[in-house]
Amino acid sequence: MIKRFSQSAIFPYFTLLVFFVPLLLFNGQQQSLMAHDEGYYALQARWIWEKGDWVTVQWWGQPAYDRTIGIQWLIALCYGLFGINETSARLPSIIASIFSIFLTYKIGCVLTNRRIAWLGCLVLAVTPLWLQYSRMAGQDAVLVFLQLLGIWALLEAENSHKLNKLHRLLWGILAGSTFGLGYLIKGFMILLFPIALLPYLISKPHTVETRLIASLPLTNPGIYIGLILGAIPVLGWFWASWLRYGALPFQQLFGKLLYLGTADTYNPGPLYYLWNIPANAFPWPLFSLIGAALFVRKLIQKYYKKISNVNTYNHPLLLLGYPLILFLLLSIFKTRTLYYPLQLMPFMALFAGSALDWLVNIYQHRQSRYRWLGATLSYSFSGLGMLLILATIVINLRMFGVNVGEDIRAYSNIALIVGSGWLLLGFFWWYGNKGKNLHKLSQQWLATWLIVPWFAFAGLGLWGFLGNRTPGFRTDFSQPTIAKTVNAHPINFVLQETLNGEEQKTLILLSFYTPKLGGQFQKLSQLPPSSYVWTSPDISLDSSPEYQILGTVKGWKLIHLNNSKFKIQNSKNN
């Protein structure tokens, strides 16, 4: 019965679901959003839902078309179903990430094979950057889902030559519609998607079944119908925004594109992704490089050395060309961020899955000339594991005068889990040189690579490190007096026009977590008597019976006004 289930078509999806979903749901007792950009999207979606204004991208009642509105719509719909909270704000990303894992598997089955696709999806589930943004309210996880949906639809349209033209048309419509939907989610960033796909779109299919009868993907009329259908909600939103605000939305959207493309504000240099991706996806980029090298070697053997029996991958211009061109485009674009490479992660994971599958075969064949590579990886990570264990001991026992904060001490428990697991890699490889049951040992060695990060991320989730993005803020905001007041009364905001970065972040979080929002003002004298108000840190209040300070969060004071006349002064003018 179990063997039959393991060979069924549903088995890969079931195992991926069991492996990945707990990592998305494990949370500590307290949750909080990150101000940028989680809090920003969550707050804009709250205004959409509470005000019933599904047209305006706004900030405190004013139009702020510095981004498109798709993710805010999705979050607002989740608010309607499950209430305004962190989980609702993050739900679109969580759902999109789950389906992205499934789509990566479907795409991987076409481009490689079932085992590599399955291993690649397991790798993707425990890739740090992927898991982090799968649990955050934002555009990027949904954008990747739409990109993968479009790629899958293109592949299915190609395979539909074996069925009929109607199927090819319908899959083409789905593929084309993802472009417009992607624009609603991520704006002009979606333009990189078709550009990176272009070599595949203008190439003949490479599968044996369709090579002789299939035409270029771009000749599918369904793609163009889908582009039109996908543009309808975009044009509808533009039209409604134009009727309300005139040219302002277009000026702000195109102005933001020009700013991001030319400004140096978010430009850490052209080599940023060369170190940032390995750092934020460690250790899997190492395996991705091995997998990509294997793929290139097989292409060389097949097409240049004319070795016809080489089992190479399908669609090389998609499997290798798409992520390579996308990487170059992201590197050329002057604004470079931590999360843009999320679009590369599914393909990097497929390469890593290919490397793991290859290394397992090396493990089982002691005479392989590449055995040194598996040994190097295993013993190197065992060495890192030993260092992590030693560091944990030093930190917890306060040896050599080392005295760190409680946050670092809590992370050391995760380091102990990772270090202990990585030690096993070296043991399994060493024992494999002597053991007889190499198949079983190789599977244990493979499982260790995947299970160790799973337990590490599970621990991070359960201890609150993944879900509680601003713990200091949430602790201050949970003070009894503050909690009682904000839950019982509408709260206004008084702030000067200029806020620094930290003050702006706190404003976003206060605005989201305050259940009943009042208005925003520049002077306390503009407020009616008996108002409750958050005042920005740059406003200093003289001792006066006219108001009562109820609490402070990151410099912002919650006060209760007893009268409408005050004596206030701006500390920045003193």
C-alpha cells in the first residue's frame, strides 16, 4: 500500500506539502510586521478595505501611486475573510509560495526529470531567502508565482500539440494573461519576465515528441488574446484612477520607474548579487553552480562532441537561458535589492536538485573520479558544524569573557542544531567508504542536507524569529495602558512634515496596529478636546495639565488631551 502510494502521481505533491507548509505556519506567541515593506502594503490594504476605495493607492487619504495596487487588493480580500492581522496580510504570499513549489515541480518534470524536480523543490523550501519572503506581506512571492504559472502554461501549450489546437489556445491565453496580472502586482518589474523568456519564445521546441510538428511559442494566438485579457484589469484601474486624479497616477508611476532606474539610493554596486545571493541562499548556490556545470557539460557532449546517447535536459534556452538573462537584467538595473533575486530561486533550486542527485550517484559508486567533490563538501560542512558547536558552547558558558545579548544566545540554539546535523555529513561520507549498503547510506547522507535546515527553520519559526519582525515595537505597543487605550478610542496622529527613517518605520507600524485610526494633523491645537493622539518624537511637550502622557513607543508618545489649548514646541527648533 505504502509502495503503491509512493509511486502515485500525488505522492510528490503530498510530500512537498508536508515538508514546506509547517515552515510557513510555525510561529511564536507574538507576531509583528516589518515596517518596510510589509507594514506599508498591509496598511494600504487596510485603507482599501475600511474605506471601500479599490482604486486609490493611498497614504493617509492622499494618492500615493509609487507602486501598483495588485498585492493590496489581495491582502484586502484576506482582511475581509479573516480580519485585519499579520496572518491575513501574509496569506497571499504564503498561498502563492505553496503553489510556486508545485509549479516548480511541474516545470522541473518537463525540463529535467521527476526526481531532480522533486529534490529541487525540497531545496527551494529550505532556501533562506525563499522561506523568508514566503512568510512576508509583499509583492515578490506572488510575482514569482505568476512568472512560474506563465512558464508552465507555455510548456503545456507546447505539449498540447499532441492533443488539439483548442488546448494550445487555452494554455496560451493563460500564459499571456500572467503579464498583465504581473504588472498589477509588481509594476514595471514584470517587463524583465518576457525579455528573459525571449530566447525560448523564438526557438523551436526541443522535445522529441513535438520537434517536427510544433511551431514557435510566439505563433500561438492564445498568447496575444491572454495579453489583452490580462490588460483589462490594468486598463480598468488606470481609467478609474485617471477619472479621479487625472495624470497624477501616471506621473508618479513613471516617475518611480525613472527614479529606480537612475538613482543611486538603492545601488550597492554592480557586483551586489554575486555575494548577496550566496549569502542569502546559503548553502544552495554552491549546489546550483555544480548543477549548472553538469547541465553545460551535457550540452557540450550532446551538441559539440556529437554523443547522441547523452541524456541531456529539455529546453536549454529556458532552463539555463531564462535565469541567466534574468540575472544579467537584475544586475544591470541600477536599483538592486535583497528580494529581486527571489525570481531566480526556483531555477537555482532545480540546478541544486540536479547536483544532489548526481552526488548521490557518486556516493554509490566509489570509483567515480568526482568523488573528491562530495568528500570536500561533506568534510567542509562538518568542519563548519564543529565551529558552530564550539561557538555555541563558548556563548552559553560565557567562556573567554564572551558575554552577548539574549537574542544572540537564542540564535545559538539554532546554531547547535545546524552544527550537530552538519557533523553527520562527514560521518556518512567517511562511513560510506567502508559500508556495504551504499544505497541506504547515500539516502541518509542526502536526507541530512535537507533535514538539517528544515529543523533550523522550524526552530526559528517556533521561537518567533521568522514571524516577529519587529519584536521591540510589539513589546512596547503591548504595554497595558497603551493596549487598553488604542482598543477603546480612535487615535489621531500629530507629526511634523519631516521624519527620519526610524520615525517613519514606527509611524507605519503604529498606523497598522492602532485599531481605530483618527486623522493626521500637524499641530495639537487642531484637535478637539478629549482626543487621544500619537505625537512624533520631534514634538516635545511642556509639563501641563492640558494633557496626559499614557505611554511611549520608540519615541512616539500616546497622550490624552484634556483641553484644546496647549503650549508645545518643536525640539528641532530649540
